[in-house]
Amino acid sequence: MSEPSNYTPPKVWTWDKESGGQFANINRPVAGPTHDKELPVGKHPFQLYSLATPNGVKVTVMFEELLAAGHADAEYDAWLINIGDGEQFGSGFVDINPNSKIPALLDRSGAEPVRVFESASILFHLAEKFGAFLPAGGAARTEVMNWVFWQMGSAPYLGGGFGHFYAYAPEKWEYPINRFAMEVKRQMDVLDRELANRSYIVGEDYTIADIAIWPWYGQLALGRLYSAGEFLNVESYEHVQRWAKAIDARPAVSRGRMVNRSSGEPKFQLRERHDASDFDTRTQDKLEAAE
């Protein structure tokens, strides 16, 4: 691997638009909209604006699990936000999430629309609204919260750290790849030890802790993130493997993975979702084989 030349940070950092990398054209050091664009609004109580990244998958899996559990009022419209084209910087999206990150949700089920941004906040909002996948109180609820916040604090080392330098950076540099690979393997070991004696993250019940963690660490274990499975020896985490495969087999998870997906084989994509009938059952039968 090539190493960066000796670099002395300037006294005052300035934005270099030519810094390179896959996402250099959409990253910038200022907030706010870049253009005027209203967001579409569908017929259902919940309007989701997202993309099937791991953070987006958390929310579409949650909606599909709620519907599968019989919560008919959880019907939703899922609109594709193409972050590669900078759609997250449109004025309508920024009104819902001033941080310009997917996913963003507009809850129109009450008298006044409520904006909800950050994937963990959306999971809690929906879990509390429907009384599902989250214990009502006590130590069990706190333990779920522990693990949801663990995921929110840990995944940036996997995505923005390891994933960026391993898969997206304009050059392969040994130090950051080694640094973040070590941290990701430590995190996988944390999960593997916890899952050694329980079916799900917090015990025998499937909760929003699993829904939050699986799209990142479960899909990493299944070899779907950054083509890094062999590099990180993910097969060695046997308890994570068992948990990841069990969740992957849930029909609602299969559906959630498809929603707002805009890459990979077209037959595994459902770019927008407005009704349960949008899913093609023939596609679902094949989804487990999708990489």
C-alpha cells in the first residue's frame, strides 16, 4: 500500500474541492440547501425520504416489521433520495433534516406533521408510537437503548472509517486501513461475545437494537459491505454469523432491504415503495442470493 507523503496541516484549513474520493463531489463544509426542490408526498401517514444504505435499511426494515406484526397504521411511502446527485441538499429535504443525511421521515399521522431525523430517532419514534420492538420500561428498555446508542457511536468507525479508506479513498493507505480494521474487528468481537448466550442482541426478543445493528454489522458478517468479508475474516465470528443469518431470513428484513435500493441487480431493487403490492414475490424468493 502506498503511504501519504509527509503532511503538515495548514494554520487555517480551507476546502479543497479537488481532494478526490468517491463522495468528494457531494461533501462540503457548510450546511443548508443548494437548490429549491419540494419533496413529494404520498397517501400514507408516514413519508420516508431515504436510500438503501445501512442507515436507510434500518428504517425500511422497521416499517416492514411493524406491518408484518399487524400494525396497519404503519403504512408508508418511501421516496428515493439519490445522495450521489446531491438530492439531500434540496430545500424540502433540508427542511426535514437540516443535517442533509438520509433517512428523514415526516410523520403526518397527527394533527401537525412531525419531522424525525437520525435513524435511531426514527426507530425510537416508531417503536414508541406503535408499542413494538421496544420494552415499555425498566432495565430491559435501558439495555435496548444501550445497544442502539452503541451502534450509533460505533458504526462511523466501520463506515466513515474503515469503509472509506478501504473502499472509497482515492489511494490505499496502510495506517488508516489498519487502524479502522482493528477497531471494526474489536466491535465484531464485542457482538460475538454478547451473542454467545442469547438469540438476539438484548436477549430472546427481537428489538430495535437488532434492527439498528444488523444493517451494518449483520450485512458485514454476510459479506455485503465493502467486499471486505475475507479481509476482516468475518466467518470467524460464529455467533454473529448465526444471528446475522437468522435476521436475514425474516421476510420483513428481505423486503426492507429492497426499498429505496438503487444499486446492484435491478430485480433486487424497489426504488420507491407506496404499497405492499409493490413487492414482487418472485423477487423475494431470490433476494437471499443478492450480494
